[in-house]
Amino acid sequence: MLIKKLDEIRKSDRNVTDKGWESSRLLLKEDGMGFSFHITTLKAGGKWTFHYQNHLEAVFVISGTGLLTELANGTVHRLAPGTLYALNEHDHHTLEAETELVTACVFNPPVTGNEVHDETGAYRQSETV
């Protein structure tokens, strides 16, 4: 059984920050669960473009509001507490935080822990294998 505490993760090397967001990575590839689980906080006013070409991701909004734009078709989705979105087709998207957004994220395959986004908005495949 694995027991992880968010306050302890935030003080460890499993807490990663990059360009206006902080990802507390509670479960990683080394934990052997087949997915990784993160609590991610995105700063108010930020805008990011992501394109997880090597991962599937599901995101549950815990607090805050924002907008998610599907870049393939321009569809805009309002994000608020209780909303889940799943990038089941490696969807290229833009995320805008109107207020601070706190989310719970699951990645498959799991990340190793030190990934940051490359110029395309993806985590590189070699970092997760």
C-alpha cells in the first residue's frame, strides 16, 4: 500500500514548477501503478498551450475557473469546480486560468517526475519510458 501526503510532496523533488504552474506529483512511474497522479495549481491570468502527444490525461477541476480551447476546432469549454476533461485523442489545447485553478490530473503512461513541457506543449516520449 502506498500512502502519500500532499504537504510532504510539496517539500520534495516531486514538486515541479514551470511557467506559472506547480505540479505536485503524488504518484509517478516508479510507484508502479500504471499511471501518475498530480495536484496541479495554475496561476490566475496564465495561458498555456499543451499537446500531450505521448500521453492521455484526465483533469478534474477542484477549485477556480478557466477556459479550455480545443485548437483543432476552436470549441471553448468553461472550467469550474466539478468539471472533468479527458484528452482522449491527445488533443492540442489551450488552457486559460481566470482565477487560480487547482486540478487533479492523471497521466497514462505515468510520468517519471522531472518532465517539463517542450516547445510543442508535450512531454517528450524519452523522458517517460
